[in-house]
Amino acid sequence: MTKYLLIILILNSILTFSQTKVDSLIIDIYKKSIDNRIVVRPSESKLLIVYKFCDDWNEEINYLKKELNESQILELENDKNGTFNLIGLLSNLERNNSKEFALVQLKKLEKKETKMISIGCGDAFSTLTLNDFYLKLLTEKNNFITTKFKLTPEELELL
């Protein structure tokens, strides 16, 4: 009995540490995610906050993709922060790495509010919409996701 209690305590402490690290990383990324730039989209007659998604965050983001549970992923996908949306999308894609799933996610993004993502974190001012940045990650080699599929030129044209 004592042996089982000890095993339960050890497992509990491991899970607690893991969750604490997840929470800490989410807070850290949130603090770094706002780019302090605003983009004016005349077609929508509104100002859009630009969110960052930096290449050098890949270690933290890849850790989160493995450790987040389903409800946390859903929360991130639906958060008002574009960086969190992208982390949620990539976490979900990591678990459902198929062309069909990715295309469904892209269709859902089209219906959501437009969000802007800064490409990298250098001095250059380059931004894409969340949809376009996600598509870029799906189609180009990067440190955040390795897809098990390729989108055809015909499929890309439909997007």
C-alpha cells in the first residue's frame, strides 16, 4: 500500500510540474506576443493588432503542442490573441496530421475575425493574416510543424 501511495505522489508531482511549466510558458508567450504595431485594413474599416510568432520560440511552442490537453487547445484556438490561435491550431494539427483536417481548419479560419501575424521577430515589418501564415506553415519547411501531406496546386488555388 505504501508503495502505491508513493507512486501516486510521484506521478502527481510530475503532472503538477508539467502543468506549471505549461502555464508559465503560456504567460511568457502572452507577454511577448503583442507586436505593438497596428494595421489598418480599409476593406474592413478597422484597426488590427499585429501578433508575433517568432522562430526562436519553437522550443517552447513544440513543448506546449505536446503537453496541452484538448480543452486547453480549444481555449487557445478561440482566444482573442492571434499567437494563441496559431499555437492551438498547430497543436490540434500535430494530433490530427492529415490534409483533410488541415483544410477544415483553413475553412474555419476564413469565417473567423481577421488577425494579423508578424512574420518572425526581426526589424522587418512583414505581416500576414492568420489564415495566410497558417497556410505558409502548412506548405513550407519550418520549425513548428511537419505535415504528413502535401497540398496540391489545385487545392492551394481553391484557398
